[in-house]
Amino acid sequence: MHKRLLIPGPTEVSADILLEQAHFLIGHRTGEFSELYTGIIEKLISYFELPNSYKATVTTSSGTLWFDIVGRSIVKKKALVCSNGAFSERFGKTIQDCGKEVDFLKVEWGKAIKSDAIAEKLSSGEFDTITICHNETSTGVRNPIYEIGRMVRQEYPDVMLAIDSISGMVGDKTLPSEIDCDIIFASTQKCFALPPGLAVGFVSDKALERARDVPNRGLYTNLVRILDYYERKHQTPFTPNIPLLYTLDKRMDLLLEETHEGVYQRHKAMAEYTQKWAKKHFRLFAEPGYESVTVTCVENTLAKNVKELNKELAERQFMISNGYGKLAEKTFRIGHMGEWDLAGIKEALWHIDEIWGLTK
Ligand SMILES: Cc1ncc(COP(=O)(O)O)c(C=O)c1O
């Protein structure tokens, strides 16, 4: 039985979009492919309001490839890794695995990372890159990336700011040039509401220049090769997942129709409703003022059995997510991203109320 996914990725994908995968295949070295791919890039540029100083690209991979791209192609010597959850921690460890030095700015899970703390660390002058997670999916925390971007640009213009917005982009307002970041990326199975298998990345010209200067960039992780190939051929350097690109093309049409602001407002309405529900019965795990607009992480103060809840929800064709890793059963997470709307969220929460006997 189909369960409607209220987990923070993969999220629900409509049949219309899924069917876009059923196109007959085309060769990836043909004009037809270049037309499809260029169309997608232009739609991304338009939706994310990218100025000429940024490049857009799509990789056939999940979003994690971009941890390696940053580690191999962007970090020269040493990165400051802002860590306040499982994914931001993994970003840092990946950079270490790429053979670069890392210093962690660790903040307790559930708390946000503020620009003051980053500025203090950067004042040592030893970092060439900063990494941060826009939307920490493990804790439901939204880091203040616009504020951080402003500070980094003004005070440390040569330090590259690389942002994991894997579960934030599209649902949350994500305008790379307003954030003033150098790299920002997302996976398609989150707020793009597509099957997993593609990642979207935006790269500033400054970051591309940096990459040209970094040795041992690898092959699949070589950002210069990825971006230059598009400039020269309007194609990807290796065989891409063509069926998924058809779904992305269709999704971009729908997003452009709804507009960046419209999509954000829809997510904000879902987040506010879910947060209000959570505060009425439980407690939010995220620090006040820094709650994610795409996933709500609820502190399970009533010690309800989340695993059992999901069994009952499955009968009603819904699925939510337990807490991440060490936070399982201590927290649970409701993903409100992608194709979901307020009516759908209200329906799902009504079912949870009924199953758990929560008073109105
Ligand atoms: C914030 C964040 N970063 C990284 C990842 C890993 O992404 P992927 O599984 O697409 O590689 C996830 C997945 O949930 C995530 O939420």
C-alpha cells in the first residue's frame, strides 16, 4: 500500500512527475540532449535568480557527492566546518577524508550556528573555506545563512562559503547571490520532490577560479571539468541519469509557475502549522527563532512510541520519521516539503492526534 511520505526525504512525488521518466532514451552526446540540459540550466538560473557571476549544474548523484566536490575541488588547505548535527558533521569528516585539514566549530545539537561564533574562528586567518548546513535535517534547525554570508563577504572575501542546502533549497528561500555564498547544493529527493539520483549545485565564478588552483581534484569530483564541459558542449562530462533529467525539467516548469516566493510561503505555512501543533502537545527540538521550514523535529516529551505510531499511520497511508540516529524515539520528525500543502499536513496531524489520543 502506498504511504504518503512525510519523512524528510525522499518525499512524495506525484504520478505525473514519475511518468516523465518513461520517455524513450536519447543519446547524451546529441543536440537533443544539449537542448534538454540547457533548458534545465536556464530554468534553474531563472528560478534561483542567478546573476552572471554564478554557474548552475546538475550532477548524477545524491547530494553527498558535493561534500566530496568541496573537499576535492574547493578546500585548498584548511576548512572551518560548522557542525550542529549529523549531516554537517559528515560534511567535515568527508573533507578530512579528502586529505584536507579541518577544524570543527561545534554547537550543541538543536542550536543554531551564529555568525559571531564563525567570525571569531575566522579571525585566526587559517581557513580558506567554511562549510555550513542550511537546514540540519537531523535536528530541524535552520542556520542563519544570509547573516553568515553577509559577514563572510564583508570581512573574509577570500574565504569560500560552501553550503549544504540539501533539505532546504526550494522549500526555504534559497537565493545564492543574496546569501552571497560560493557553493550551495541540494538533492532532488527533498524539496524538489523528485526521485533520488540527481543533485543541483550553484557555484560562484570565484569558487570556479579557486577550483582551477586546487590540485588533485579527482575525476567525478572535478568541479572545473563539470562546469567547463557545460560551457563548451552544453552537456555533462559523463553519462547523466537522463530519465531523472526529464523529471527535473518538468519540476522546474511547475516551480517557475508557482514562483520562488509562492513556494516559500507554502512551506512557511506548513511549518508554522506543524510547529504550533508540536508546541501544543510536545516541545520543539530547535532553538526558538531557528526552526526549519521544511522539517519539524519534535521533542518526544510524552514518551510516545514513534515506531508503533508509524505502523498505525501506514494503515492510513502516511509515514513520518523517527528521530535521527541517537535522537530516535527522543524526537520524531515531520517533513513538510516538496509537493505537500497545508491541507495535507492538517490531515496527517489529525491522524496523529487520533492515534495518540491527543486532546484538541
Ligand atoms: C542536510 C543533509 N545533508 C546531506 C544529506 C545526504 O544527502 P543524500 O542522501 O542526498 O546524499 C541529507 C540527507 O538526508 C541531508 O538532509
